[in-house]
Amino acid sequence: MPHKLRIDSLQAELAELRKLQTDAQEMGDIVGESQFSEKIEEVGAEIERLKCAESPFANVALFFSGKPVFGSRGIAADFAGKALEHYQGLVSRLYAKQELGALGERGRIPMRASTNLMVTGLTHGSFGFVLEELSDQDELHETALKEVVSNVSHLLFTASVESDSEFERVLEDLDSRTLVVMRDFFKELDSKEATIRVVEDKTEFSLDAMAIDRGRMRTEATEIDEKTESISGVLLGLLPEHRRFELRVNDGDTLYGTVTKDAAAQFEEAVEEGRVAAQTYCEAECLVREVRPLNREAKLTYRITQFNRIGGGK
């Protein structure tokens, strides 16, 4: 369960305990007052522990409200199934893209088995689900899947805020298959007149009907076309850790963009072998994306997927 949900529950319990302690004081119940005081200390200590604790595994709670939800008693099975399927689809696509750098235009999503979240509980209040990454191994640092779940939250939020510029920034790194699943997610919520609240360990946000309508409108009006091209020129710079490059192509223009994990590894190997100078000639395969957002000019982005050659003359 996300720490924030547990903390919120404990804080509500703490408020109730303090009220009971006050009632005991007013009634002269010394034993009851002492017991409540002891319990207040225990709950307060647990709240502080959770505030300082960091879970290394992915976890998120999805609260749904609206027509598909019957108070806290139930939720329409077809809606719940589709909503969770689309959310899991976003997680799987972002994870594969983060690890591999690019997705094929069609076919199975690679590494999908590594991204499966498990439903481990139901939320109280508005009906919803707790999704968690389960593992038999301990982790000292946050898993890659936890980072991806946070990225999914950021993606859904920025697609729904009033400012178009926020969504345009995330579009720079969004692929067409992820866009399609996000479009399906917003369409399912909007068509069923549902709203959602997303809670992670330390953050939460809610998407009301207007926000969901904006998200659906933006994703339906946005198109992303992708094609692979061979490029060559002088590599002016590449940051392997940040996976960013700057390359002056043979016609004199300068391209800026990102590189995949494999391409970054190829560059680091070339550096170790002494094949990289201040300005190094290279030949590479590049994924060129044309993004056409709502009421905005089309924009090109570039991602080098692999180097065919680094170093040497033309």
C-alpha cells in the first residue's frame, strides 16, 4: 500500500484517539486517559517512521468515482477491467521504452512480464484498487518499475492540466503506441463518466470530469508519425548518462535529441577504445518522430537507436 494512504489512515486514527483522550480527561477516567496516551504515542511514532521510510518497490492506489461506482460497495466489472488493462498497458510500454529506448510500431511489447503489477487490496471510500510490485528479493534502491509508475502518473497529470505547454513537453519523448493506450484510458473514463484519484507513496492527484475531457481531447487530436532513417555527420557531443546527443549532419544542419541505452553503451565503448575525438564522424540509425499536437505546429524529434560506425573519416 502507498505510504501516503497508510499515513492518512493513521492520522485519522490519531485524531480520533485524541478526541477520546479528551473525553476521558473530562470524565476523570485516569486509566482510559493513560491507555489513549500510550496508543497516541504508538500511532505517532508509526506515522513518523512511514514519513521517513522509502519503499523500493512500485505501488499505486487508483480510486474511481462516478457512474461505474456504487459508493464504496462496488464497481462495474467491465469498466474496472478495461481501466486496469489500459493503466497496465501504459506501465508496460513506458518500461520497455525506458529499458530499450524505442518500441516497434507493432507486435508484442517486450519485457512485459517484468512490469506486471498485482492487485493487493481494495481502497476504502471511493472504490478503487491498490496495485503493487511483488518480489521475493529485497532491494536497496528503487526499482525501475517504481520510476515508471511515477512517470505514468506524471504523464496522465500533464495530459489533463489546463496548460497545453505541459503536455507538449512530454510529447517530445512519447511514442505512438503509448499515446494510443493513453487515449484509450481517457476515452474509457470519459465515456463511462468516471473520475480518478491517483495516490503514490508521497504524491497524489485527482482528475475530475473536465480534466479527463481535456486529456481525451488532447490525446485524440495528437498524432505521432515515426520512421527510421540513416544519418551521418560529425558528433559534436553525447552525454551517455543523460542519453542526449548533438550531431552536425552532412548538409550542415545540427540535430539534437536522445539516444537509446544500447547506443549510449556503443558510444562509451568507442570512448574506451579511443575512437572518439572532440568532433567525431559517425553513422547511425535514427528514429525520427513527427509530433502534431492540437492547434500547434508539427515538431520533429530525433532518437539514435544504434551507431553503425563511430570514428574514422567519411
